Amino acid sequence: MSRKETYEAKASELIAPVLEENGLELWDMEYVREGSDMILRAYIDKPEGVGINDCETVSRAFSDLLDKEDFIPDAYILEVSSPGIDRILKKDWHLARYTGEDVDVHTFKPVNGERSFVGTLTAFDENTLKITADDGDEIEFDRKNIARIRLYVAW
């Protein structure tokens, strides 16, 4: 496991009781470089959506736990956020929850000459993901070729 993955896993374990106590779930945890800063970002969720008060409550409690455990030796910025309505779908349980919903899929390499697709998520497994486009065409993707999947929101 990489250092990044180790930090994300440990942070996910640490935040779990805080989320449970507040009726929230962890959507995702990421430790990423943005510019010259390292960011530890927790995306939290609940069925009715999260608000600023949820983020503030979790941030304060989580920050105290992180200070106590002190397992990340580098300086970093802590962010606690909602995954948003156009949330990124990374994990299989994300895909399972939103099967039947419209998604926006971006690929690393072109598929049928395109790299961006919108359609209804119909199926997925370990290696593939399928959507049905508005014209009824079913498009199958190799999951290794998928750069990003988001819930589609028509703005």
C-alpha cells in the first residue's frame, strides 16, 4: 500500500465513529497534492444531503482526532465537504447505488471516436461498465480506460 493509500485508510478509520455519531456516511477520503499544498479531504453524505453545519461539526471532531493520532508527518490542509450533486463515482458501492441514473463518463482513450459520454448506468462488473445513451445505443467501457464517472446533472 502506498503512503497515500495508508493515510487515506487510516483517516477513514479515524473519522468513522464521528460520522456514525452524526448520522453521516463517508463518501470518499483523499490525500492529494493541489499546487504546493497537500490536502486531506473527507467527502461526507447523508440521504437528505449535508449542510455547512454537518461539515463544521465533523471537521472540528475529526481535526482533534487527527491531531491526537498525528500519523501524517507532512503539513496538510483538512477539508470536509459534501460530494455534491454531480458527485464522482469511484467505488463499486457508488456505482451500485446509482445504477439506473444518468452518468457522465470520461475516458482516457477515445471510444468510437469520443472521450465524453452521457447515458444511463445500466451495469458494471470488475472489468466493464455499460451505459445506455439517449439514442438507445448501449456503450461498454473497459474500466481501466475510464478517467472519471460523475452523476450527470443537466444544468
